[in-house]
Amino acid sequence: MLKKRAANQRGHGQHGWLDTYHTFSFNDYHDPDYMGFRVLRVMNEDRVQPGQGFGTHGHRDMEIITYVLDGALAHQDNLGTGEVLRPGEFQRMTAGTGIQHSEFNASKTEPVHFYQIWIIPRQRGLPPSYEQRTFPVEERTNRLRLVASSDGRDGSLTVQQDVEVFLSTLGDSQQVAHELKPGRYAWLQVLRGAVLLNDLELVAGDGAAVTEEAALVVRATKPSEVMLFDLP
């Protein structure tokens, strides 16, 4: 079964410096039907104006994945990390027992567009940690590139949960396929373009929850970028 979460039905906040969309309940946006999906808890799409951002704030007991589509995002944390994320780069934070960080648009002239995803970890009280990886476009063109997993295989980020996260950049009419093992679920998020997930039409910002399906085919109806989550 495929259940669409349309982009225009997401929670939306326009704060001047921040234009944000929430697939699931977050902060002041609350929808009892969308509190998350399986271990996915947050799927936020943010656009931050030049020179603006999120001041130092804390997180606990969450796996946080950030992916930049356009622009540059500056990150600093109390682990001593100071990095800038650019398009094609992923960041993973294990918040664990507690982490303090800030996120700002690194440019004074251009906006930054990124997704931030929160995954519930397999256990609480883990030591905080940070990772950053670049996944060049040639590694994910017309194929599913593993970008996060529980064991960090194939150069992917290591997340403290039994999940697999894939990224794909698809040319017009190109497709990728993924098999789900029994008892597994999936979420597809369309980052750019438009695709068919099996027979379900999805456009940028749309997501889809997948239950009781053995095989998925994602076909681009225009040049697209998608993120696929294989979930327990």
C-alpha cells in the first residue's frame, strides 16, 4: 500500500528568514495523523535567507541527518566540529546524551535549501557523535546510492538504527528499483522533479509511506532527485 503525503498538505511556517515545511508534526505544527512514520520522526524542508540561521540549541536521543540541495550550510557544535555543508553533502549527528549546535547560511548573498531528517535511535543515552560525507552525483545517477546505514557499509554514514537511506538522481524516464524484505517498510521523499512510485504520481516535496509492498519502482517523469528510506 502506498499513501501519499502531498507537499501542499505539509505544515508550513514562513518566518521571513526561514521558509519551512514539515512532513510530520514539529514544533508548533501538530497533526495527530502525521506524528512520524515508523522510526522516521521529522522530515523538514528548509530554506534559510543569506546570513541567517538557527542559533545554538540542543538535541537529545535522536539521529539527525541533514542534506543540502542548494547553497551552503555552516555547522558548529560543542564536540568541536565546525564544517560547511554544500550540495551533495550529508551530515549525521547522533545527539545521544546531548549535543549543542548551530546552523547558519554560510552565504551573505544566496539562500540555502536543505532537508533535515530525524530518526529515532535504537537506544537512548548514546555518546554524541558527528559525521559528514560527500556523495558525488556520478555515484547516484540513475541508481540508488546508499548514503546511511546501521553498519556504515559502502562509505555510507553510520546511523544508530536498523535503516537504509538511499539517494538517487534520475534523468527523464530513467528508473530505479528496490526490493523490500518481509516486515520492512519504506518512505520515499521527492526532493526535485516528478516521479512515479509504482503507479503513484509524486512531485517535489511529496512523500509516500510504503507498507505491505515487496517491490518498488521509481521512474522519473522529468529530471528528479529522490531519497528512499528502508525502515523496520
